[in-house]
Amino acid sequence: GDNIELIKIYKKVDYVEALKWAAKEFHIQHSVDFNNPYNNKISGEEQEKIRLFNSRAELFETAYEWMHELLLTEEANEVKDYLVNTRHYDSEVLKKSEFCYFPPANDIKDYLRKAHPEKEADINDLPLFGRTGDKYRLAIPYRNRKGEITGFIKRATPSTVIIETDKYGKPSEVRYDSTKGLNKEDIFNLCKCKDQETLIIFEGYPDAGYFYAAGIENATAVGQGLLSDSHLKSLCISKVKNVIISFDNDKEKEEDKKTGKIGKQEGPGIVNTEEAVRLILNESDIIPFVLDPKLLDPHKDPDEYFRANGLDATKALYKKVTKGILWLADRILLKSDDNDQLSKQNTRDELLYLTTLTPDAEDIAALTKIIMDKFK
């Protein structure tokens, strides 16, 4: 069992009394109201769900330790070639990272049966496939904020990438997959960034994983999507004070997938940055900063910038961040049309609203000046 079960058995007390004893004995600060304890009776179904999660986390950890050792061996030549020669990652940094070679699922299960013969049933049901099947051989473990592996992100190498056709008939590469049932509620790599008051949030998992191993010890990632409510919750629980949003420098899209018409559209990096800043300002006390994606030019993402300029130049780049609320004000002004009265009204309202999202007097003064300069 766990520590609490040990105390219950040894002290011959119930769950709440065990908590009280542990809190007193080890001087643990907590916010539990022992006079109004919750009902700790859970159903058999819930107990099995907890048991299965813990069992899978243990199996994933055993598999990861083996698979990481395989990364720079001959068996993983294609994966190693992709990382070292295509992405130009340093072999010594890769050893410190959590990248791993993901063998065929049957090989993984055979290895686990030898390591954990008592877990035969759980090994048989262990989810190792995703939507692309058992094809992608490069992987990174996804850990929750406690450090437990909830599954694996899988990355295609050039010869394994799958091409799919969308509903408009346009082919696209499926470069990423994950093991079925992967829980990504906690932002990627958060468990490695404990005691960091400021985190950098990248888009790509490989970026965050490699940067962390290379010496950027506050690197996290959201994957290819937006910063989510659950990501923000995990940041707040971890008492993060500041974040730097550093998304990709995507080029403007000029072709509408549905109509085929040409027209300027901002890349998702800029759009997702704006959404992330708005979410943080509206739903938390965390202070957002932004590395404007355009500062990465001529590179398309932080990873490419790092490979071209090195660690010191990359660290120096992140001293050029802008406070998120002021970056957002510039974005609002950029979209404003001075010849459209309704647009001007909306611009003024949006800028005024920003002043309600910060308690910082300097921010409010800067926003007030922007409004006065804009509207005389």
C-alpha cells in the first residue's frame, strides 16, 4: 500500500486519524479541515481505476528506462539519424533528455513480462498504439505534474510519416501520434520545472524536451494546440508566477482550404499566442510575457533558432520579451480601422477592458497612455 495505509495499520487508526498523525509528526502544512473530513469510501470501480493507473505508470516507467537506453544504439539507427543529422541535436544532450526509441509493441510487452511477471494481465492491456498504429519509433514520455508517465507522444521520422487527405482532398502529413488514452491535462514537462517562478511555454514537445536537457530549465510545451484551461490550472497549482509564451513563427497562410481563394491569414503561432495571453489574464493571477514570434525570423520555430544560434544566443533572445497585456494592446491597435467608427469604438472598449485585467499601476498607466495617444 502507500504511506497512509502503513500508518493506519501500525497505529491502528482510521484514514483521517492517520492524516492527523502524519501532519503532526512531520510538521506538514496543509489546508485539510479534520473536523469535517470527506467521505473516503470509494467504489470498487474507482479503486480499480486508481490501481490500473498506478500499475500502468509503473509499467510505462520501466519501458521508458529501457527504451531511452536504446536511443543511441544500432537498433534505433533511423531515429538516431533523424535526431542527430536531420534535427542536428547533440548526442550528449540527447542522453540527458527523455527522447527514446519505441520498439514494436510486442517487443515492449515481452520486455515488461520479464521485468514484471506479476502484471501479465495489465501488460496485455497496456495501450501502446495510437491512430497511426505501431509505426512511429521516436517517442517522449508524457508525465503529469507528479512525474508519473500517463503515456507517450510519438513522432514520425521521414520514412514513417503517414499522409492523410482532409475532407477537401488536400494531403497533409501526420507527424505526431500518442498512445491511446494519454492524459495531457498537466502542461508538458511541468514536473521537471518545480520551484521555477517563471516558465517558458513552447508549442512543440521536442522543443521543450531538448531545451530542458540543454540547460533551459524552465521549458514546457502545449503541443500543437492551444494553452488549455487544465494547463492553466496545473500552472496555478504549481504556484507559477510568470510565463513566457514562445510559439512558432508560422508564415501567413494565403490559400483558403475550403474555397481555394488567396488571402492573407495570420499563422497559428500569432493567433494561439493571443488566445493564450487572453486566457491567462482572464482566468489567473499569473503574469504573461510574450516573445513575439517574429523575433525568431528567419527561423520558423524556437528549435530551429536554437540550432542555428546556440544556447547562449537563445537565452539572450528571451530577454527581449514583452509584457503580455501590452503586446495584446498592440495587437488590438493593429486590427483597428481608423476609417470605421464601429471598429474605433470596439478598439477603445477592448483597450479599456485590458485595464481591468491587471492590478499593476505601471501597466494601467501604459494602457491609459496608449488610449490617449490613439483617441486624443
